[in-house]
Amino acid sequence: MNEIRLAAEARERATLSPRAALACESRGRLRPEPDCPVRTVYQRDRDRIIHSSAFRRLKHKTQVFLSPEGDYYRTRLTHTLEVAQIARTIAGALLLNGDLTEAIALGHDLGHTPFGHAGERALDAVSSSGFHHYSQSLRVVDKLEKEGQGLNLTFEVRDGIERHTSGAPAATLEGRVVRLADRIAYINHDIDDAATAGVMREEEIPAQIRAVLGESKSARINTLVLDCIQSSGADICLSAEVQDAFDALHTFMFEKVYTNPVCKSEEIKAAALIQKLFDYYTEVPERLPPLYREIALCDGLEAAACDFIAGMTDRYAVRVFNDIFVPKAWSRQDEMLLR
């Protein structure tokens, strides 16, 4: 059956760009293992991410609006799927490796905290070594998944995950595609969610930005994707005009939405909750689950507390906080038990 995988690798060599990252030329895994007879290494990585517990938890993690009511708002999972779709479209048009692109996109936010970037900032403030979701995403796939075994992903997927937000660009063009696709996705769906919440209207976007990028979410995404395809060559980029408009849109969103009191009214509470849990688990480490107590022995108590808290969903974090800090109502049955 190895012929199936070998045929897939041959198709990559025959059809993809010379700049694409070929599965057969991967720099390998942290721990060597036999090849799958059917799937390429990047297809295998994609499947491992999809089947991970961290991926499933994304459906109950906040994107922008903290624990929003209603089914319309994005979660971290729907954001991830939108990034994967945009990235795969760009990669396909540029004849890059779609499987690698998709694997990076699906794994890029696995380390995100509950309550979105508010939770991330809260852990960063209390951890002496700092906390960043992109580094935590790499830690999830390297160490935390599968009860401490990790997913043992390829270098190219791991590199793309770690570099999807800031710092040096990814080693592969596929990783750089995901970095741009992430920004395209979140800015546009945040506009959509903010409009649904009544925080802003599409018409409030400055006219000069709309003239370049378009008058609707789909038009803006289409403009950005097509411009990336037309402008990219040795690197992944946008044209100067579109990049300037896109940067201006981000500035507008920061002022109108990301710092808006309506959107952020609960962030102080969320940050206090996260930091209170951090203080609790670093003071009472025996209350950590067994896996994280083992991590504390190897990597320190702060790392273990961050690992446990960052893996929580919004609602689980609230439930744990209530169990620890909120007094339970007294009942007649409790009184009888004490007699």
C-alpha cells in the first residue's frame, strides 16, 4: 500500500511550484516514525490535529465577544476553519502545498486561552516567563496532547504554527500564507460580529478603505485573496495599495471594536478570573490534574498552571472558578449530614 503514498508524493513533485514544500522533502519529526502507507506526512499531521482534544475545545473558546449569547458569533473553531479555507484557496492558486497549508491553519490557535486575547494578556501578566498563544500552540502539539506524548508533527507544520502571528516569517511559503490568511479572516469576521452586536455598521468603515477593499465582507476577502495571489512571488505579500488599505482597516477596527467598552466590558472580569486561577494552582499545586503535576516537576509550577488554564474552554474556566471560589448554597440535607 506504500504505492498510494508514493503516488501522492509524485503528484506533488509533478504539479506543485518549485517553491512549494514537498512532503517527501520534509525535515522530519521530533521523533522518527514509520511512514503511513496511504497519507503523506502533511496529510497525517492535518488528521492528527483534527482528531486532537485541543482542536475540539476550540468550539467553546471566545474569539472577540466573551461567551456571546446566540449561535451567530464566531468561536475560535469557526475562526480556524475560515483561516484554513482562505489559506487553502491562496495556496492552491499559487501551486503551494495545500495539505501543509491546511495543517498549519488548523493547528495555529490550539494554544489559545479561554476568553480570547483577554485571557492571553492575563496569563502573560502573571507568568514570569510570559505567555503567548502561538508558543503555547506549539507546546500543545509537542507536549500536551495525547497525555503528554504530543502529536509528533513535522518541522514544517510546527514552524508554521509557531510563526503564524509575529516575529520572523515561517520557513515555508505555506506558513506565510497562513499568517496572512489569519489576519484576513479575523479582521473581516470581527467586522461581521461587531455589526451583529450593534457595535458598528459596515457603512462606518472609512470610504477610502471601502473604495480599495470593497463594500462587504465577501468583497473585502475576495479583494485581499486575489491581490495576494497576483502580488506574491518569492514571498507572500499584498500590493502596496491594498496593504495600506488593509493596515488602515486594522487601525479602524482597533479603535472602533477591539478597544470598545461594549465589546470589552467583561474583559476585566475575565482577566481577574484567569489570574485568580493561576494564583490558586501555583499556591495549591496538588489540585492540578496528574498530567500537569508531572509537568510542574519538569518545567516548573508556573508552566503547569499556564498549560492547564490555557487548555480550558470559557465555560469550563467559569465552572472551575465557581467550584473553587464561590460559596455553595446551604441546604437542609447538608445540615442533616452534619448531625
